[in-house]
Amino acid sequence: MNLDDVILKKIISEAKQSSPWDFGNNILYQMCASSPYHNNESEIIGKIWLIGRSYAAAIERGRAKNEAIGDDFYVNSVGPKVVKADIDHQLLKEIKSYKEITGGNINNLIKAHDALAGIFGRINGKRYQRSLASKYLHFHYPPLFYIYDSRAEKASIQLAEYLGINKKIKVDEVIGDQVYCKFSKRVFAVCQKIYQTYGEKLNPRQFDNLMLSIANEDLR
């Protein structure tokens, strides 16, 4: 997409409006809000299965050959291992009080993502689950986690370069997973710049809508 201020203002406005995908996404938000904890294997299986499959980030994708196949993988590996990881107390306890992403708490959010991506990766037996972890955490804590995938990564770089802030994301700021850390800090800086320049405050879902608009236009 060849960005300019007119186009950017337009797609920012569109990103804040209702979407045909809201109904489906709201089902996932409601599921996680009604079952937010990780001590019930059935609930865990349902959440990881539905979020992963809906967002092209299934936990079984590319898994090690020695892992169980089909439904057995979820029943024998995913559910029990997430319960054993005790993520509500080990990873999520501190961030539950956060209301939004800030410069003061973003490192803790990135660390939580890194830890969960590692847990999912060990369950998979082969692949670090960066994208799934971001999407899973987003549906549990919508104001706190940006949705990561290759589409959002590419579009966020394009937007950051247009706004002149991409070079501000430095290696010495990286904690946890380097890719998601740089992505999150880049997106946080972009959202701040958009608010300062255009007076529009975007939450993580609205920012993802914005990235989707840029990515789709590039495909066209």
C-alpha cells in the first residue's frame, strides 16, 4: 500500500468500525471471559483448539512425529500439560491487574508471551508457538496483547517506516522472544504516534484491523 495521510486516516477510521468478523471474534472473547482459568482440561482444550484453528495457528501444526495424533494429542498432551504448567499463577498473576499496555508494563507482557509460547512449543515438541501464544493471550486479555503473525509483522513495519519511527526499536530493548518483543514495541510506538498525530487511540483489536487493511491492499 502506498500510504499517505489521507489513506491512513481513512483506514484508521475503518479499523475502529464494526466488522463482519465481530460476531465470530466475540464468541472467542466470551469463551475466554467465561472460562479464564487453566485448571480444567476440557476448557483448555476447547480454547486452544478453537483459537488456534480459527486463527491459522493450531498447536498441532508441525509437531514432532512422536507426539500423539488427532484428538489424542489434545486429550493426552495439550490439556494435561497446560494444567501442569500452572500458568495462572506462574505467568498471568501479575498482568491480571493491568488495564492497558503502557511503557511501564510492556516488558512484563512480553515476558508472559515468551513463557507461554515456550510452553506451547514444548507441547508441540518442535515449534516455538509465537503466533498462537499472542492470539491466545489476546482473547484472554484483549487490551493487553497484540496479535502477531507474518501479515501483521510486515504491515506494522510498513506503517512504522511511514511514520518515521521504525529505527527507534533497538536491539538493546529486546527481552524474551526477540521477534515478538520488537513487534510489540514497534506496534506500541506506532499506536502512540497515531494518537499524537491523528488523535485516534487504537486498541489491539483495532490495530489488527488496521494491519489487515494494509496487508489486503498489498495483496491486491
